[in-house]
Amino acid sequence: MSITPTILIVEDDESFNALLTTVLKEEGFQVFGAHTGAEAVSLCDQVQPDLMLLDMQLPDMSGIDVLTTTCLLYTSDAADEEDSV
């Protein structure tokens, strides 16, 4: 049984987001799309993607802010797992 890699596309240009989603789904990836930084942070926490394609200029926050916030989520999750072992 193989696990399908998950990709989160964070792009506020709806047509480009849709294009990337279509191409990547055709290649067999599981794809989720976000159009704002807040949506990306929420989805990242929910789906924990293997890869995030991230626009640096989003309408509500910068891509760096999204990356920093999501990295903190993953770091906190990893710390919690270590504590529970």
C-alpha cells in the first residue's frame, strides 16, 4: 500500500491555483488549495502536507509569516510527540 503525497498550494491568484491543482492531481498527488495566509495556516494544521507551494505576497499576510507560523505548529507538534514517548 502506498501513501499519496499531499501538497498544499497557497496562491491568491485563483486561476493559477486551479491550474497547479489540476496538473498535480493528474500526476497523482493529493492537493489542497488556499487563497489566503490564514486559510493556509488552518489547512496546514489539518492536513499536514508533505510539501507547500507558497506565494510570498498574499492578501492578508506574507508568505514568510505563513511559513513561520506553520513551522511553529510543526515544531510544537514534534515537541509534544517527544514528551509523550
